[in-house]
Amino acid sequence: MWHRHSLTLTARPRGFHLVTDEILAALPRLAEIRTGLLHLQLMHTSASLTLNENADPDVRHDMALFAARIAPERLDGLRHTLEGPDDMPAHVLASLFGTQLTLAVDNGRLLTGTWQGIWLGEHRQHGGARRITATLTGE
């Protein structure tokens, strides 16, 4: 089976947000797969997807703190500044964290670790709604 679906995540402020439930709610056909893969591709260059801690929100807070230090706004010498001081740092973070995830599917469920969840890294102050293309494959 191959199935492709586009979904849109609600707009969020800058930071890291647990979006596992929002993604799963948009993919009812996941339940049909015994063994397969879910590929998620974020269709933006100023946000990211990553798999990380799903229980303690302090981890998302601390990750945002590290991200702000890795890619600070108003860094001397930046040339890509027409869209605001948060735009170029957002591109850097999207490249570092990545915009795609591939996850195993087992008996209609994501095969993730006990404490793993899908995060949206919103790297702009006001990035808006974010589109994801989800591709399911399996039997």
C-alpha cells in the first residue's frame, strides 16, 4: 500500500511543540498498516521536524534555549535579512534539525520509544500554519 496525504499544523509561536497527536489524527489509514513506514516531509525552510522527549515540557524549553544560542538573531554579517531578524536563523535551524522524519509502523501504530514524540520546531516568531506531506507505505 502507498498513501500520500497533506496535512496542516496549526500556527504556533517560536519554540518546540509536541505534534504527534495532531499528525496521527490526520492519518486514519495508519491503522491499516501491519508493517511499514511513515515518511513526514515539512514543506517549509524555517521550521523543522524532530523526534525527541514526549513527556517533560522542560526538554522542549531547554532545546529552544540551545537553538537561540546556536543561531542568534542579528548576527553581524548576515545578508539574508529582508524578511526580518528571525528569518536567517530559522533557515539555519531547519537545516540543522531537519525537515523530514521516517518512522517505522507496526500493527497500525508508530514504532517509537516510550518517551519519543514528534516535535515541530517553529523557528520564526510568527511562522504561521505549517504544511506536512505524509507518505505511508507498507502491508
